[in-house]
Amino acid sequence: MTRDSESRSRWLPPESELSEKFILTGGPGGQHVNRTETGVQLRFDVAHSEFLNAEVRARLIRLAGRRVDTSGVLMIESRAHRSQHRNREDARQRMAELIERAHQRPRKRIPTRPSRAAKKKRLEGKRQRSRTKQARQKPGEE
């Protein structure tokens, strides 16, 4: 196991909180692809997890967006590879990356005012736009 995959597994929830379902996938593979379930749906119940604290749980639900259903279950689907093993690894890695991003607190924005140069540039752009529009008018329509 490489160092990178060790750090990925650190962010994965325990196996008891994960569930997998294998699904049929399309794509390359001939007739074989129509008979074998190589795609993976990896599910994690975020809303009832003991692995995450409330703050991270809320960030994860917001980050996951449509991948979380109304009952708070996160589902990641992987069907990019021909083998079930590689799809399982891909789904687990994507879930670990999502959970890792949820653990990072967003930096607080410090409000700033536009600089004098920025104001001057904005006003010059407005003047230029005004001149362009005036040039399009028919003569005597001012």
C-alpha cells in the first residue's frame, strides 16, 4: 500500500458504515459487459454516521449536493472501468477525497474595498462601453 492510498483510507468511514451494490454497466467489453455486474454503487449514511462530527457532516452534505438523498445517504457510483475491483477502488477513493474536502474548514473571507486603480479601471470600462453604444446610434438620436 502506498503512502497516498494510506492517507485516502484514513478518510474512509469504517466498513460497517459502508454498503456496496454491484450494477450492470454499458461501454466496452462486448457481450460480457451485458452479463456481469462490474459497476459499483457505494453508499454511506452521512446523517446517522458516528464517524463524522456535526460540522463535517453538514459540510459533506453541502459538498456532495445531489449525490445525497433526502434521508442523508451519500451514494457514489463508479462504472468507468471494466473490472469490478477497479470500480470499487475508484468509488472508495472518490468518497475519501470528498470526506477529506469536508474536513477542511473554509477560510473566512476578509472584506476589502476596491483599490483606487480598480475603481479607475472599472469607470474607464464603463466610459468605453458608453462610447461604443453611442457610436451605434443613428445620427441625431441623442
